[in-house]
Amino acid sequence: MADPSVEIEKLEIEALRCENMKLQRQVEESQRYEAELMADLEKVRMRLLMTEEAEERLCSQLGDLEAESVLQAQDYNHHINSLKQQLSQMQHLLAQFQRNCS
């Protein structure tokens, strides 16, 4: 007849093997999940980099547009002042003409 303590040890060893296999599967699953997360993180990093580069381009374009709008406003202001001066001269000539005709 077999020694009961040996049988108990065999059962304990088998239980530990089962537990070890279960833990090994959990480790492998965790490693796969970690790899997926790392891949997702890398994708997010790349999107962030692309977004930052796009933001820099937009800021540069905005600066160019602001400079252009200032120049256009100055040109418009000069044109308005020129038209005011021409109108003033025409009004002065018209007043002189009306005085000469009376």
C-alpha cells in the first residue's frame, strides 16, 4: 500500500502545476495586453507629433495672414486718404467755379 503522505505530495504537486500553468497564462495574457497598449501609445504619440506640426504650420500661416492683412489695411487707409484729398480738392475747385460764375 502506498504511503498517504506521498499521495498527498503528488496531489499538492499537481495542484501547484495547475496553479503555475494558470499564472503562466495570465502572465502571457498580460504581456499581450501590454504590447497592445504600447502599440496604441505609439500611435497616439505619432498623432500628437503630427498635430503639433500641423499647429506650427497653422500658426505660421496665421502670422503670414495677419501681416498681409496689416499691409492691406495700410494700403486701404492710404487709398481712403487719397480719395479724401481728391474730394477736398474737387470741393475747393467747385466752390471757386461757383464764385467765378456768380
